[in-house]
Amino acid sequence: MWAAVRAHAIDPLNATLLAVLVLAAALYLWTSGTTVPLTLTGGHADPYNQLASAFLHLRLSVGRAPTALLSLPEPYNPAQNAALQGVGGPLHLGIHDFSLYRGNLYLSWGPAPVIVLLVPLHLLGLEPTASVTVSIFAITGLGFALATLRVVVRQIGDVPLWLCLLAAATLALSSAVPFILRRPAVYEEAVSGGYCFAMAGIWLAVSALAARRASLPRLALMSLCVGLATGSRPTLAVTGVMLVLVYIALRKVSPRRSLLIALAMPVCVCGLLLLAYNQARFGNPLENGVTYQLGGVDQNTARFGDISYIPPGVWFYSLAPPRLKILFPFIVLTPPPVSYPGSLPGLYPQEVEPTGGLLPMAPIVVFLIALPWIWRRRITSLGSLSLPLLLLAIAGVMCMLFLSYTFFATTERYEVDFNTLLLLGSLASWLALSSHTHGWRRRLVRIGGASLAGWGCIAGLAISFTGYYNLLASTHPATWNTLQDIGSPVSTLVAMVNGQPVLAETSAPTPSVLGVGDPVNVTIVSPGTRTVQLSATWIPVTAVGGAVEPATRTATLLVRGPGRASSMYRVQPGGKPVRITLHLGRGLNRLALIPLGTTANGSVSTRQSFSQLVLYRGLSLAHGS
């Protein structure tokens, strides 16, 4: 009887991978949903929904360009079209990054996600927000990545379940996918769509190679997935290497002609359709619209494809370290110029976006070093999968080099294209060595690899809370404060090691001009009860012809917190620092510095329409008792 029960029990590996998928799906949905609501009918402003509607109306453009844009002397010049760029912040693009060609607006992002998902949904009367689209592709793609991991583990043999759990969590958290979910927009829709199709194709290929057989419809589906991945992100054409491997591996067990047709026809059809799509829009089969983009730089003068971009690109994508901070989430990405040791070419200084190097963010990739050795000397460790995984890793490196060469800046979302290609090989190498070495070497590999994988999970999860613009803090401040409070024991411990209070965070950049009522929120972490002085430099100014000039009238600074304490200070002309006495408690202390106006008769004005301004120069903390 017990044998029958065990036979029908859920396989422990399947249960583990399913649990990771469910938990990751919940995290993915929460991450995207706390930035853009998860609805099936609110995505009319999403460019991909606009393209789906255009396709259904047999159009390739998303509409005519605004008259105000076409009337400009140089419509591609960002200095002239700035008023028509992002409308309402980073999630509402306006015309930003649309492609202008012969009076029409087009999208440069790949059409495959629109055709596969959004057109069918539009036919059902649905118009999902970008958060829904990105989440669907991200969760589905992770499911295929975990299915690939399952094939690898079965090929290795006896792998401890806890190692499988950690490897699965690494695929879920270290791929940069959680990061892109924090800002679900059309960029992330294209990236996540490519990720989904690429992982599906890789799973089908790995399964066929491990079993040494596959049906022709299954192989045709694999080829279609490679074509769709390329139609989402052209960089993912590198995954086509799997088609060659499958053909070589199966040509002795399948009719060669049928095998070649199944593997070549779908991807070739996708490629030809993509070329025809570009030809119909821009008169050039190799032009996807990037040349005509209305971005933050003039695409007519921007230089694409320069060998000088490769060194900084490789640095940012592989070696750029994150920045540690005392407050939750403790690990954040920094814009590229912060870490690069050399001089930046081209437009790098202007096109700055956060990027974290794969090695410091997911150090488990160091195990890729062992993959060629396993292929040549320990082939039985991974069987027929060692060479495919090695070639996938090489394809990932080639993808990174192509991205570095092509674009004059880096960005974290592009790492989704190649991260998982490298992670699959490194995790397979780690699991194989963990199972096929013995004695102290096995313990070293398991514990060392687990430490590296664990750090990658922590780092990947941490940056998912902030993303590009720290939108969780700005859209859900109460949730953000709660998360910081949960992490306050760690913050307090750091302050205790430091031995004195730490000025941890301010909400306003310096210098910045603030109007009446515009607060500067400040967080100070204290190791215990302390009295300190906060030195705040403020200068009353007035706006004259678009510039600011020193004012002769004093201003008032209202200080609220920590706790319920509040006080007011006079801000004198000339920029003399204001010294604020604060009584801190143990842990996190939050306060707001709010500039108020002063009328001609000396009374305080709290009206936000009051014309007086204050130039905020920054804060410093003087430690007391």
C-alpha cells in the first residue's frame, strides 16, 4: 500500500520547483502591481496596446505625429521636442522613444509580444496594463527556465533538494527580471517577451537533447520560439545556436529533410516577416526605427556601433558593483559613471541609467569557469547537456558584447537578454560539481556555491524594491516606510558599529530650488538616544526671467519630527547655515524640513502659491551627546 502511495506522491523536485514558481509569481505580481495597477482594461496609453489596435486596423504606425512636433524646424532635436517628451513621468512616455518617419509614429520595440499576447486579448475586448503584460511574460518565462533546470538536475542525477531550491531561487531573483517589474512599461514588455520566448525555446531544445529524441511538431515549436524571441529582442537571435545543436544531435534518429524543415522553417518565416515589417515601415529591412527615435538625444547625430563602447559596456554589465546603504533595501544600483575607472566615450555621460555587473550581483557565474572542463574531462557529469549549456553561455557573452558595442550607454533591463543564459550554465556546473566531487572538495563547492547563490538572491531581490526610479517609495510611501521599519534592526546595528548617528537619506537633490511647502524628508539612524545638531544651508531666492537670484527677505523653516516634535527657524539672506537641535531615539528618526514664506510685514505664509523660493544647499550632522 505504501509503495502505491509513494508512486502517486508528488515528485520532491517537481514540488520544490513548483513552490519556487508560485512564490516568485506572487513576488512578480506584487512588484509590478504596486507600480501600475494590474487591470485588463486600463492600458490604453501603453504603446504596445496602441500597436495591437493598429494591427487590428491593418496599420503599421500607431498614428500621425502631433502637429506641434511636425512644425518644429528639427523635430528630432531633444531641445526642441522636449515639451512633447515624457508626459506625467517615467510611466507615461508622450512621444518619448517613439519613431518619427514621414509624419507617422512607429514603435522600434519588437512586435512579437503584441502579436502573441495583446492582439488576441484585444479581440476579446481586453486592453491590459503593462504590468499585466510584463508579469505574464515574466512568470511564464521563469516557468520555462525552471523546467530547463529540472532537465539539468535529472541529467546530473543525485542532487540534494536544498541545492535545487537555491538554484531555482537564483533563476527567479538573479536574472534582473524582478528589477524590470518595478517599472513595467513598453521597454519591459519587449524585454520580458523576449525572455519568455527564449526560455521556452531553450527548454524545448534541452529536453530534446537530453532525451535524444523529439517530435517534429515539438521541434517546429522550438524554432518558432527562437523566431519570436528574435522578434521581441533582436539580440536573442543568439539562441538560434540551439537549433544547430539539435539538428546535429538528432539527424541520426530522425529523417534529415523533415528535421531540417521543422527546425529551419518557423524561425526563417519569423525572420522574413520581421524584415518585411521593417521594409514596409522604413523602406529598409534592417531598420527597426532606432535611427528615427525621439529620445533624449538626437538620433540623427548619435553614433551607434562603436568599438570604444565595448570596454565601459563590459565593465558595467559584468563588473560594476552595487552601492550599499544603511537603509532598506540596503543594496541599490548606481548610475554607470559612479564606478567606471576610465573615461566614458560618446553619450555615456548624458545617457546614465543604473546598471549592476553580473559578477558582483550574481557571483555564482564564477562556476562557468568549470563548464569547459566538465565538457572535456567530466562529460558524464552533465551528459549531453554540457556542450549546449557551454554554447548558451558563449551566446550570452556574445549578446553582452553586441549590446555593449551597439549602444552608447548601458541599462539594467538589457541584462535580462543574457543573464539567464549565463546562469543556466553556471548553476549546472555548480550542481554537477556538488554531486560528483567528494570529501572536502564537495563541502567547499556546496557551501561556497550556496553562499554565492544566496548573495545573488539577496541582491536581486533588493534592487527589485527600487528599480529605476524608486517608484514604490513615491507611490506607496506608507508601504515603503513599513519596509524600512522592518529592516531597522539592521540599520541600527550599522549605526551602533559606526558609534554615532548616520544621516541616512534625504528626499531632495542638492542643490535644488524649493517652493513654499515643498518638504525635504530626512531619515537619521541613531544607535541610541542622542541629541544632535543638524546643519541646514538654505538661501532665500526669487525667480527672475527663469533664473534665481538672492532675495532680501527672510524665509522660515518648519521642522517636523522626529516623533511629533516641531519647531521653526528663520532663514536669513546670504546662506548662513541654520542649526537645528534634534532629540533622536534609537533606530530610525524621520523628519521633514518645510520652507515657509515670509510676508512683507514679517508674518509666516504657508500658501503654496506664495512666490518666495528657497535654494536648498544640503545638510550635515554634528554629533552631540
